[in-house]
Amino acid sequence: MKAIVQESYGSPHVLHVREVEKPQPAPGEVLIRVQATAVNDYDWSRVSGKPIIYRLMFGLRKPKTPIPGMELSGVVEACGEGVTCFQPGDRVLGDTSDHKFGTFAEYFAVNAKALRPLPDGVSFEQAAATPHASLLAYQGLCQVAHLKTGQKLLINGAGGGVGAFALGYARSLNCEVTGVDSRTKLDRMREWGFDSLLAYEECDFTRQGREYDVVIDARSTRLPWSYLRSLRPGGCYVTVGGDLLKLLLLVILNPFLKLLTKKRLRILALKANEGLEEVLKLADEGALSCPIDGPFPLEEASRAIERFGKSQHVGKIVVRVSSP
Ligand SMILES: NC(=O)c1ccc[n+]([C@@H]2O[C@H](COP(=O)([O-])OP(=O)(O)OC[C@H]3O[C@@H](n4cnc5c(N)ncnc54)[C@H](OP(=O)(O)O)[C@@H]3O)[C@@H](O)[C@H]2O)c1
């Protein structure tokens, strides 16, 4: 089968298209004919080998496994011993990061627990874009911040996958949504349906004198207490990622800040695929989707990952593995 293979860390040019052996499903695994996969932070870190701490997970000198990718949509080809929840021909999707990487390939075998049935109303490309970013947004807004109908939400770093899904989920609750991202991306984001947009180079959302019920952040860069200025009493700031030291400080200070202000500052630790059924229900009804950057053919995976590394994308970068 055809796959993208990475033999060392470096620029996206370390990725090559190769013929490799087709995997076989082990007991408990499902073999999938991959239709589409998506580019994530993990892929960029895996290719660049940075931040260095990630090498503890991926391999010290080179990646332990050669094929990147941890999100997929596809069709079940075969089931390993003991798998009863899927059968050949089923459409599936999933975030496989809890089990293994390797979705940049025509076939991928993974534990059945990493997969969910894919409703007919959701395309393979949309499905590949969904598991990771939609659940960062859904778990952050629904399970941590408990976003309610009609509330005011601000999304910082709104131009990526998390921002697009957070907007869609908030819209399904008739919330008023402000998005913040770089000036160069706002034109492309204007059609997504934000009530207002701010360029972070021109406006510090924590200093504009406006307060929100919920702030969700895909790129935390500020000191924790600065977010309190942008929250209403009882409001919640939830970050899904950003500067590691600032996040650590947030964990340490949060109990004190909460006592003093009654505002909540929280960090989301993603639980892979948890809540995906609810998200897929909204997607199947047409209430939730993500703008696709691409799709790129598998042969151009290195270009897709480079695009992510240079942050040139809006929405989710999708790689189409098999022809529709
Ligand atoms: N919590 C968990 O368990 C977990 C697990 C995996 C990943 N993550 C994190 O989840 C996040 C994924 O978000 P995503 O997929 O939506 O990322 P994304 O596609 O990279 O989008 C992030 C957006 O933020 C913008 N941005 C950069 N700096 C900014 C700033 N200072 N202020 C406002 N916007 C800024 C970027 O645009 P420009 O670069 O053009 O400015 C980009 O459009 C990442 O932070 C990742 O590390 C969390």
C-alpha cells in the first residue's frame, strides 16, 4: 500500500511517499481502508521533533513508528478476532492518538475502541476533520464551561479547527460569538458566521472593556489573571492549548483566583472520542461543520503539513487518501 513515511525529524521534506506492507488487524483491531485524514498539532510536532519534550512520546532520535497521522475516516475492510461492533463495509471515523499513529496511509489497523460509526450525512472529508478539533471545542464548551443558550462567547485563535467547531456548537445554542485571530485570516473567516471579529495584532481582547460568559482559547499566550478582565461574574475561561509555562501557572493560581473573583479559569485535557456521538448528530443534521483547507492528495501530505506548520490554513487541513 501507499503511505507517507518519516525516517527522521526535520522539515516536512523528511516525509516521503513509499510502498509499505499492508497491515493486518490484530485481535481487537479493525482494518480500515482510509478515505481521508487531517493534519494536527501532533503531526507538526512529530515531523519537526519540537517541542523537544514530545520526543519522549514519539521517539528520542527519530519517530518510533514511521507513518504520521492520528485522525481518520474510512471504510472497514476487515475485523480482527473478537471485534463484534463493526463489520466490513461500515463507514467509520476516529481519533486514534490513544492507540497509535499511522493514518497517512491507504490502510490502517487500530483498536476498535478508537472508532465510531460515521453517519451517511457526513462526508469522509468532513469526518476526518472532526474527531480532534470538534471534541476540543465540544468538551471545552459543553463539559467544562457549560455554555448555555444565548450566552456571549469569545473564541481566541478562532481561525483553526477548534474555532470553527466552537462557533458551530455555539450557534446551535444561539450564542453571540466573537472570534479573534490574525488580521490575514479574518477575510476568510468572515463568511463563517461570527457576530464580530477582532485581529489580535490590533486589539487585546482582555483590554477592550467587554465581558463574556465564556472564553475558549486555542492559543493561550497571556498571564492567567489577564483573562479575568474579559469574563463576566460567574464566567469561565477554558484553554485547550498554548504556552506551556502560562498553562502551568494557570493550574497553580486557579484555586486562589477562583476564591477571589468567582470566575473560573480551566484547562481542557482532551478525552479522545468522548462525546463524538453528540457531535456527529449535530453534523449529520447539518448544524455543525468545519471549513476544509484542501483537500490535499496523499502525495502532497508534506505540503499540507508544511502549510500547518506555517499556520497558513483556516479551518482544518484535510488529506484525501483514496479517490471518492
Ligand atoms: N487540551 C488537549 O488535550 C489538547 C490536545 C491536543 C491539542 N491541543 C491544542 O489544541 C489547539 C488546537 O487548536 P486548532 O487545531 O484550532 O489550532 P490551529 O488550527 O493552529 O488554529 C489556531 C489559530 O490561532 C491563531 N493564533 C496564533 N497566535 C494567536 C494569538 N496570539 N492570538 C489569537 N490567535 C492566535 C493561529 O493563526 P496565526 O498563526 O496565523 O496567527 C490559528 O489560526 C492547539 O493549541 C493544540 O496544542 C490540546
